[in-house]
Amino acid sequence: MSISAAVMILCLVFSADGGEGNLEKNEPTFEIQQLSEIFTSEVSDFQPEEDYVQFVKQDILSQVSGWSESQYFVYADRNPEKQLILVGFWDSGSRDISIIGWDKISTGDPKHGKDYHLTPTGIFENTTDNVGYRARGTKNSKGWRGLGAKGSRVWDFGWQKTFKPRKGKLEERTIRLLLHATDPDQGELRLGKPDSKGCVRITAKLNKFLDHFGIIDAEYEKAEKEKPSWLLRKDRQPVERAGRYLIVGDSAAATETAIAQNKQTTPD
């Protein structure tokens, strides 16, 4: 099922009179189910092992438990051994997380060169204070379209502090944190391992999914009502409870911390 076909189904169901598909506007269950099916069909059907899924959900819960509003979000794991991204939904009522789907990514690889850094961890807001843009699709001297094919969405999270390992120490740096596609011919093949300068690189399919359904475009949609933006596509189908956050975690660091704490509490 293509995204356009799926959108038609969503529109038909939400506009239908009667029937179990005619849910109240504040009921996200059907939308989540449909998005999950679209994600599996159009983006990725990858499913990590259950232990890892539960670990990530607990990490997310520890960071979003204070959110008072139900909303969609994006979570990226910078662990070099994982390099995965999750699209999810936080239900403030049940205080639970629904998983829409998983896909591979590339985060920062500080070993690659002097301008390469660790991707910063934390919660980053997609706000109109840092207006995103779209890729021009132009190639550099190596034939690389760094932000993806022409028209690909680029989410800008502003200047963020991060670190670069150097001579056994972590030097603090500041980078412009972006979420964007990569070169469709060369970059996509390298996703699944650290490879960026500090940004979060995603597949073209996930880029289209996030863009089309406005997963983290809550503030942009609000601003759109007052002043239409050139950035948002006219044919988009924004979700009912769009969010505004990219969360970056590190399951490797969390695992190391847990092991260290366990050693401290375990008697000799």
C-alpha cells in the first residue's frame, strides 16, 4: 500500500458516518494502527529483539514521563552497535508508548575526521525558531547529495553542544543538529553504522513518512494556520496529535552505567 493510498483510507474512515471506524477525534488508536501498517509497508518492517525494545521504551519513559500532552515523537539510538530510529506515540492518559516502526540510521562518527562529532543526546524540539528547509539535490565534487534527493525534508534543531573524543578526552563542541535524508545512491547503503558529522541521517522512505504525516510538526502546523509556510507540502496529511520532539539516546552508555552500578552493589 502506498502512502497516498493509505491516506485515502484514513480520510474515508474518519469521514464515514457510523461504523467502528468512525472514532471520536480524540481517539488515537485507529490512527496509530494505520500508521504502523503504512510504516511496515512503505518504510521498514524491521523489528529488534524484544529485550532491546523494552530497554528503549524504558529509556523513553524516563525522559517523557513529564509530558502532559499525548503526542508522536522520534527516538534515535546513537549506540554504534544499534544505529536505529523509532517512531512512536506517547499516551499521557495510559502513560504508555506505542511503537509505529523502526528503521536504520547513521549518527556521528568522530573517528571519521576533524569535523565529525558524536551526535548529542537529549530531547530536541522542532520549532519555528529554527526553520527547517528542503534539500536542493545538488552533488558535491564526489557526486554526493548530502541531504538527499531534491525536495527531501531537513529538520533543524538549532545549535547544540556535543563532544569529540580527542587524545583520551572529550572536547566540547557545538554543532547544528539536523535530521535529514542522505545520498540515495551512496549514503543509503551506509546507513546502519555511525557515518555522519553529528546529524541523524535517515532513509528517504522515512523522510517522506515523517514529512507527509507531520509526525513532529506540531508547531509548524500551528503557525500554518496564521501564515502559510512554503516548507509544508500542500498534499500532506498531518496526524491528529503531531509532536515536536526528537529524542537521542545511547543504549551503549546506558548499558555501561547499569553494569558499573551493578558491580558497586554486588558483594564480593
